Amino acid sequence: MCFTAIVTTLIPQFPPSSYQNKLHKKILELKKSGLGYRRIAYWLNDNGYKTPRAHSFKSGHVYYILKKRRLRDEKYSCLLYTSDAADE
């Protein structure tokens, strides 16, 4: 029996900008402190933060920033394994 393992790592085409990283880190920090999405949006707006497209924050923006980063991390951290069992 012979197995061949092919390990493929996906590399993001468009890595997040430094501002997006800063936003995600701040939102995650506020979320862990117990604030909800709406209160985080209010906090970001009151402290001069803007979305990456220069708009004011709404609760949906906060939610999707966290969701998209989580999905991106899951997508690019997984490894793809394939086996070749032709020689049994």
C-alpha cells in the first residue's frame, strides 16, 4: 500500500491592509470586553474611525469585519491532503 500526501497552502491574493488589521484588532478587543456590535459601531464612530471605504460604522459593518476575517483565517490556514491508493 502506498500513500502520497500533497500539502497545498493557499496564499491570500489580497492581504488585509494595515488599517484593516488595526480595525479588526480594535473591534475584537471591544467585543471581548463585552460590547455588542451596535455599541462597538458607536464607539468607533465617536473615536474617529471610518470603514475601509471612509464611511461611518453601523452594526452590520462591525459584524462582517469579524466574520470575514474569521472566514479568511479558516480558508487560508487549512491544509489540503489527498491520498493516492492506486497501488493496493
